[in-house]
Amino acid sequence: MKKVWLLIILTPILMALVAAAQTGPRDLQLTVRIVPAVNPAETEIIVTLLNATDHALSLPKPFLSFGGAPPAIIVVSKFEPSDPHAPVMSKSGTFSAVLPPSDILEAAESWIVLGPGQTLDIQDRLLDLVTETGGAGTYRLHVVYSPPSLDAQDRKKLRAAGIYPLSKGDHVSNLVSVEIAGSTSSAN
């Protein structure tokens, strides 16, 4: 009987600890994939955005750009060259979204809407990354999406109009690696 009471008491505590350990927003999930090509310059990165809620989410449509401004999906990468004498390099590029005009409802008219469980793939080449580092080696990367910064008044306007923007905070993807060796490549 004591074990049952102990279990009844500890279960809510354990559930609270598990929930506290999971940090960051969970409304939008990011997955990054690498599609290798025979020509390393043709290697592609695909970022999948998944609406993990039970309602539609609205966000500015991101696109690949190295050097854009927030709100953005930042590509964080580390390059380890095949040549042990070459330097290890890190680089960040961004998937940028257009900043909203002064009226948030006007801005939201151009946003994409992802229904519950719906995905959006954003795809481009790793050409800039491969060109700057020289090619042969291992690339490890992940992406981080920071949604538009909205104040409480803008969030209230959007909700009143039935528009659900993303939660505040960074959305982080999985980590992937791709090995590029000479004229061939393979993804991990």
C-alpha cells in the first residue's frame, strides 16, 4: 500500500520534471536533410518545417540567404577538411523572412499558413559553403529558426483575427553530417 501512495505522490512530480527538461517552443519542428551529389557544388540542403500543433500556424515564408537579417532560419555549420593540415572552419548563413510592415495584420496577409501536421520544405544548394571551404571534408550542420519578434499588442491583434503566430524562442533542428570527398559525396 505504501508503494501505491508513493507512486501517486511521485508521478506528478516526475511529470513536471520531464516537462521542465524539455525547453524551447514545440509548435514548429525543424528537420534538416542533406542530399549529396556527384558534383559537391550541387549538394543540397532541405529544411522541413512541421506544424506540430492542433491548429494552423502563420509565419513569414523563409528562403535561403547567406547574410540575411532576423527573423531567420540560421544554418550553423562546422567544416572539418579531409586534409589534416587545413584549418577547421565554421560558418553561418540564414534562411531569411521579410520583416513585417508597421501593420501586423497587413504583414500577416503575405505569410504562409501551415495546417496541423502540414509541412513546408525549403531547399537550396550548399554551394556557398562548399566554395568557401574548398570542398573535401566533413560538414556538420543544424538550423535554428527565430520567428518574428512580436509585441503583446501585435500578438493580441493576430489572435483576434484568428491568426496563430509561432511561439517565442528558437526552434532548433537535428544535427546532420555530410562527407564530401573530391567528386563524390555521401550523407550520414
